[in-house]
Amino acid sequence: MIREDLRNIAIIAHVDHGKTTLVDEMLKQGGVFRENQAVAERVMDSDDLERERGITILAKNTSVQYGDIKINIIDTPGHADFGGEVERVLSMVDGALLLVDAAEGPMPQTRFVLQKALEMNLKIIVVVNKIDRPDARLGEIADEVLELLIDLDASEEQLENTPFLYCSGRAGTACREPFGEGTDLKPLFDTIISYIDAPEGEDEEPLQMLISSIDYNEYVGRIGVGRIARGKINVGQNILIGNYHNPDDAKRNKIVSLLQIQGLQRVPVETASVGDIVWISGIENISIGDTVCNAENFEPLPFTKISEPTIEMTFSVNDSPFAGKEGKFVTSRQLRDRLMRELLRDVSLRVTETDTTDSFRVAGRGEMHLSILIENMRREGYELGVSTPRVLYKEIDGKRCEPIEELTIDVPEACVGSVMEKLGARKAEMQDMAPQGSRTRLTFLIPARGLFGYKSEFLTDTKGEGIMSSIFHGYEPYKGDIPRRNTGSLISFETGEAVTYGLYNAQERGSLFIGAGVPVYEGMVVGASPKTEDLVVNVCKRKHLTNTRASGSDDALRLVPPKNLSLEDCLEFLADDELLEVTPESLRIRKQILSNQLRAKQRGKNK
């Protein structure tokens, strides 16, 4: 059976190449919204964090009705740290729109997502997006994409038949020629219908459906999302559900509810058949990689292997003097339950217990991956302590190996020297250097730990004009020590409230992270010292009052505005003996050993 009334596609691209904006226009021109309906920009980025950061974190499903044909569209994340999402959802589609920025061209994540799509033999439509950019390079982009296809061992058919379209997602136009004038997205829709294969399968055979994604709802629990590979599925149907790797553990269950996507809405249906992407609920402990089959016939489907995590942090109960003042969830049981719940949705995450019940090792695909989790927990009312990020080493052929990232940097010509100098010190090896107008693109292979703390330094060196992105390259033998941080910390001497007089004296020793009136405690980091060693400062120190000195004379002291650190800045700044205290309202860097006296004794022992 061939479902000519259906197409399943994914939109894949490097971060910020315009996937979500293009989907917005496809929805508008596909009649999902009324003509006079007010629609938010990037409607698919429904999460608050996605809207704030302008990135897609979770894959989203939608559909468009084009004539008699329903097109299911999956908008995927572009950031390398969320590659696990991309790998999973590609198993639900027959083709992919590969978006490439008309100015930037193929980037590291473009290579990653295209490689995954080619491995699955998906048909690719190349969409050169943002053609209205003043710095667009329309004449060169097609050649660069073809070079990438050759590099990734694309078949002759893929090289010769892959269609190229030129779009402006923001304007909602598409055309087949690089410098043509488009009026709408009709060429894009027509290409999807004609080039992407219709879903195919036997609808009279026993049911087979692979669960590729998991949603979670407080009312119904886990919801499995997958595409029907064979047969039909009905509400109330008895099924067997189990995993390809443990076929003997298959369990009997029943389909309680069945949903399909229409536009942006999930609509209840009674039945669905081959090629349909459906949501099923009512099955306890349903997991990604499970296969749903007929009650009489269990034939599990193999599942795409998800890439392993490369970075680890320790999440622990907040034990600072200010613990419990701002958050709702502060116990180890609540922290553990929240991390285990995250595992239900995120297959790229690993959570392991430690020797103590108060801390957990959490491993992910990168700093961004873990910082998103921390930010989400913070907004939900959790308090926790977070350690500095560490890379996960592997033993390969008796050698200690570490994860290597392929780093692509796009900088103004004048900044190339300083960037190469800094990266050289971080054990980076240059692979390629290509001029692009007044800018230069550099490609490096660098140990993952060499990128810790580099982003803010990079933005300073390039005056905010540099673009950097990286993707996991592989494991290589350990490259040697890398200096982590060339600054020390300014540490609070006592617990109290920071006052102008104390801060005025402290700012002469380094740059401050706090202003007057901020509560501090002994062992809390209040600033950065230009020297490599830590300095203890008393920011709570007040001026002694005499007959000739009034307390108001403090007003005459000028304070330099403090440097406000974001969550990523804090994680970059952390030293090995420091923790980040995360609460719903505050981010505080602190020493693991809070007592100044005990810390001095520990230093003496280590010498």
C-alpha cells in the first residue's frame, strides 16, 4: 500500500539557519491560520527558553494540508548538543529539507544532520535560505553543498537528483533559480510532493510501530510518539510492547487514546494506518526505542543508536548557608525524581548515582545541553549545586582518549591572529583556513575541555563579531594539560550584606560580580582577581563612625558597575574547587569548602 495522500518530512539545518521561521510561513500558506489571525513569530518554539534564546531545543511536529495531501513536518533542533533529538525523529520521516544559510553556507551541524539523513537513505531537498541577505553568496552555496555531499559519500542518485530551491523564510517565497523572483512557497510544496516518497507498507499485516520520541503529561503520564511502519492501530486495541534488545520482556497493554497532528493541534482519532505519525497514551513505562505490535505477533524493530554523552557535571543538594530560602524543591529525593523524569524525555542524557545520596553525576552532549536542563529546573523552583563541567575519557587500545570537537570559527580578518594564538594554547590543531569577503573561516580540531571557558574570551577578542560553532568529531589520545583559567577568585571573608565601603576597597583587587545590598556568605565568590591565586576580601566591612565622619559620606565612594554573569558565564568561570549555587532567583559561585580557615589548611596539605 502506498499512501499518496501523505508525506512525512523533517527540516534539518545548522543552528539559526531559519528552520522555525520557514515552518511559520509553511503553516500560514498551508492554511493552518485564519487570514486575520495574530500569530507569534517562531510559533513552533513553544518553550519559554526557546523563545528567549532563539533556538529550538525539542523537535516539534506539525502538519500542513496542501490540496488533498497532508504533509507532516518535524522541526528539529539545530544545536549540536541536541543532536539526540535529530537522530530520533529522522526515523519517522521519508525525506528532509536541508536548510543552508545563503551567506554562511554549510556549517558543522549541517554536516552532522546531513550525514545522519544520508545514513538513513532519506531523500534530501536542499533549501538555500535567507537569499535576501545583503551578504548572500548564491553563486557559491550550491557548489559548497555538493562538495559536502561528495565528502559524505552520497550516492550517484543523490548527487544528480537532489533538487535545489532558493527561499526567503521571512518573506515566505521560494524559487528554483538562484536569482529568480519568488512570490510564495508553492515551488517548495510542489517539490516535496513530487520528490519525497509517499509512505509505503502493508496495512493488512500485523501492527508494527517504533516509539521515536516521548512526551510527558501530568494527567496521563508518558505519551509515546511514533510512525506506523505496518498495519493499523485502533483505540482500545490490545498490544504487545517491548524492546529490540530485550524481546523476552514484551508486556501486554491496551491503547487508551490515539492522537494525530493537524496544524498545531493534536486531534483524537479512532484509527490510524501505515505512515501516520501518532501519539499513544495509557501505557506505563513506555520508552524510546520500544516497538508496539499486535497482541498475537511481537516483531520488534531495531532502533537508531544514539551518540554517547561527552561532558559530565555533578548535581548536588544545595548546602549553602542560604539554602531553602528561594526554592520549593530542595531535598535529594526531589532532585533525584526530577532528574529521573528528565531521562524519560531526553535519550542523550545519563544520570548515575554517586557514593552519597546528596549528589548525582549528570552526563550530556555539551555545556549547552546541561545548562538548558539547569535553567529549566531553576524555573521550576529547584535549588541545587552544580560542579564544573568535566569531559568523559575513554580507554581505547590501552590509551587514555578524550573527546575531540570540530570547531568552525568565522571572524573578521583583523582578529585571526589573536584567535589562533588563544586556540593554540588550548591544544587546537588548524585543519582549514578560507577567506570569505572581509572575514575568514577557520576550522580546528580541539579537545572538548579546550572549549571550556573560551566563549566569553572569544567574544572579547573578536569585539562581539565572531561566530563559533562546534560538533563532536571523535575520540583521540589525551593531548596534555590545558590551562583552565588565568584568573583567581575574590572570596567573601564573612557572612552578611555587601556595603559600599567594603566593595569600594574590594574593587581595587579585581572585578566584582555583586553590588551593594547583596547578601553574601563566607566562602562565596564575589568577583574575579587578575592574579591566578584566590584573594579573600571583606565586602561587608563598614567605615568606623566618629564625630567627624557621618555614615552618609559613603555616598561619595564611586563603585564600578558589577559584571552580571549569566548561567553559561558562571559555568565557564567555575574552577575545580568551586560550585555554582543555582536557585530560582540567584546564581552564586562558591567554594566547595566554605570556611576560609579550613580551605587554608587544605591548601597546606596539598603542597
